[in-house]
Amino acid sequence: MLKGLIICFAVLFAQLAILHVIDIRLYNAPQDARQTAVTKITPLKDDEEDVQS
């Protein structure tokens, strides 16, 4: 059982180290690379408003 816990913690710390490296790379990346795509939604024109105007 102790061997299983040691292996479990070793895998956990390895995952944390990998995530830490990935986080550092993303943090040091240019600002544009981290931004998500933003779509601007424009409301559709209402045909009834065009007819009345």
C-alpha cells in the first residue's frame, strides 16, 4: 500500500510540474496568442422598421 501511495504522489507531482511549465509558456507568450476569438454580434434590422421609416 505504501508503494502505491508513493507512485500516486510521484505521478501527481509530475503532472503538476508539467502543468507549471505549460502555464509559464502561456504566460510568457505574446498577448495576442492568449486571447480567445471574440465575435461581435450585431442585431439584425427589422424589416418592419424599414417600411415605416
